[in-house]
Amino acid sequence: MKLSTAVGAALVAALVLASPAMALFLGEWGGQGSGPGQFQAPSGVATNTFNDVYVVDSGNNRVEKFSEAGEYLGEFGGLGSGPANFSAPAGITIDEDNYLYVADQGNKRVQKLGPNGEFIGLIGNPGTFTSPSDVAVDPKGNIVVADIGQNKVFRFDAGGSLVDEWGSIGGGPGQFNGPRGVAVNAAGQVYVADTGNLRIQKFSPDGEFLTSWGSAGKGAGLFASPAGVSTDPVGKIYVPDSVNNQVQKFGPDGEFLSAWGETGTKSNFFQGPVDVAVSFSAKTYVVDAGNNRVEVYGKIPDPRFGKTVNLTPVGGAIRIKPPHGKFFRRLYSGTQVKVGTIVDAGAGKVSLTSAKDRSGTTQTAEFKSGEFRVLQPKKGKAITVLKLTGNLSCGQAKGNASISGRRRSRNLWGSGHGNFRSEGNHGAATVRGTIWLTKDTCAGTLFKVKRGVIAVQDFTSHRTVKVRAGHSYLAPAP
């Protein structure tokens, strides 16, 4: 388990309704390196009750913390054997109180840490582990550790004292060959990624063998290297296969449900997935070790008219600033934001999904090459407004020299269907399935149509003009 299983019934029910049958790619973040938000062979991922995401950056001997949307929030660790230091850390889990447990493999220990990396204590006694590979916490607070070096699973109570252990080298029931992952469901049952035996084994909370599934191959229920195992709050099982470059999803006893993933370096492809975490907001995070990144899957809740819209980066760099916010932050994956958010797509392209009307019907369009605020007026016809924002200077300094460092124009390209309106200083364009440009200049607001038809409202003349593909219209400044 990669987050606490002790969740309320209402939250679990909401997650069931929100979980998609198949994975929908929402975005990614990372890249090779040692800087903030970069990775070197990441090995584990977990989420807390606030939907923050923690990634074990094994090659850099640290844990990095991100927001649900992939914004870098901080890091802790560093190479060493002291408190809150690491040596080749592997797996991670988080309990219901948001304490972290990290399998510090090179130091042969499991550390308990606070939400920001504060050292709390060690699990077990010195010498208990030889190579702890993953860790999980059950609903009672017991800590379960897989040790790949000893081919064993250990269970400790909430205070860190050893309660049970089971396993030995072999291929029989309850035996292991290089177990790399462990997870626990809401009933306290334990799942182990028995990597060398190409299978997942399921045990009772006390280590009694219950069932197993998997064999060599590529296909439903087949594995080449099951590198980990995770559960979600409704009992589904996720297995990343680092050689087949896919993630498989199962029912509690191994019933195959779905799979996704192909080999490659492009977005929505894998090069060695090793761990999975499912957040309380029903997003699935996959650690793609070979590509040094985290890929995000799931379904964003439907937008609500006048309250929220959904944004997904399509290409380049997208930044957002919430209503009344002071700073922009990078948008790495699909997320829901409040109406009034400013979107900076000046260096990228973003997909925007909003409620088309007050009944909840949705609409989607893509925008690029500009900065805009998303609005949905409560009065009048239901429509989503993209209002151009950002600095625009048309004044002049002494000697008729243009003011330096300020833009003389700002623009926004849009493409899509639905009730959208782009708005500049001197005019607005209402569209229904088209590709169009809105550009604020010192002379006025220019509208240009590449495909379809727009209706331009001229704020100066107070008239409406239809503009067709291949034509443009300037709403002049007064």
C-alpha cells in the first residue's frame, strides 16, 4: 500500500465512482539530473492524505516532494548513514498520520520520518535487515517490510517491534526469489511482488499463504519482471512490469482488469516502471525509472459551471496562477482549477475542459501562445471566456522612445468546439468550432480566423461582425 488504508466510507465510495476502467494519461514530470524536480533512477512513490506526492530519488539519495499537479515542494536526505540520510533508498509508504517510512536499502534499515523529512526513528533492531526493498503500513499501523536480500517479509507493530516474519529462498508457496515490492490492503492482507518467481503472492496479516498469480510472458496476468505491487483504497492491485514496460491492474485475488504501457521514451510510454501509487483523488502515479520521470494517469472530476475548469498540458511549458494568487507555478499534469485562474500558455499548449452549460455538459478546446484568465459569467448565456492578460504597454517615454521591457502586443491562439469567447481590450470573439487568433495591439484587438467562423463584438463601434476563414478584423482602439 502506498497510502493509508484507513479512509472513510464516503471517500472510498467517491474513489470507486471516479476510478476509470482504463488509464487516461494526464501528464508527467521529471527528467534526468540532480536538480529540483529531477531524478536519477527513481525507485518509489507514495501519496499522503493531502494528495502530495513523494518520490524516492534513489540515485541522488533523497526523497522529493511534489504537489498533486507536479509542482516541486522540497526535498530531504543526502548520502550518509546518519538520521534522515540515505544510501540507495528503495521503497516508501505513508501512514494515515502522514508519517513516511523509507526502505533505506544501502544502510540496511527502515527509517520513519515526518512529512518534511524529520527523523522520528528506526523500524526494527540493527541487523534485522540485509537489503530492505519495500515497506507498507496496514490499517492497524503495523509496518510490513520486504527484504530482497533475505527473501523474507517482516511485520512490526506500530512501535517498531518485530511481530512476525516469513519466507525463504525458493519457488513454492510462501517462498521468494528476490521480492522487490510489498503492499497491504484495507483488511491487512499482504501482497508481495515475488520478482524472481514472476508472480504476486497474497498472504493473511499473519503471513499465511492465500493465493498467487503470474508466470512468464507478456499479456494478461503474465510478467517478465514484476518490480513492485501497490493497492488502492478500494482493493485493486497494481503491478508495474519493468521489462514488459507496462502496468497491470487486478482484482483482490488476481482477477485481471486492465493493462497499459508500451516501450519508449515519449510521453505515455515506459522504460522500466518500478512503482505505482494511487492517491485519494484517484490519480495513479507511475515511477518510470529508465526515463527518470513520474507519469500520471486517472480521471479528473467533471468541471462545474462557474466554479471549476480542467487543464491538461499538451506540449511545452504551461504555468498557472490561482485566483488571488501571487505567483505562477508549473502545470505538469492534468488537474482541476478554480474559475478565475490565469493560464500562461505562452511557451506551450494547454487543453481546457469546461462545463458547456449549467447542466454539466462539457466542452474542450486547446489554447497556445498566450496568457489568459478563465471566466464564466453567472448572468446571461452560459459561456467560457478567455480574457487576455499580461503586460501590454502602448505609452511612450520622453523623446518619443518606446518604453523598454514591455510588450507591444499579446495574443492567443484557440482551437476547438463549444461556447468559448476570447476577449481582448477592444473586442471579443464568440466561436463554435474553429481555429482563431486574438491579438491585442496598441491599434486595437485583431481577430484572425484560420478555420471556421467567429462573431466579433467591437467594443468601440458596438457592432457585431462575422469573420470567416482566411479573413481578419481589427476592433480599433478608441
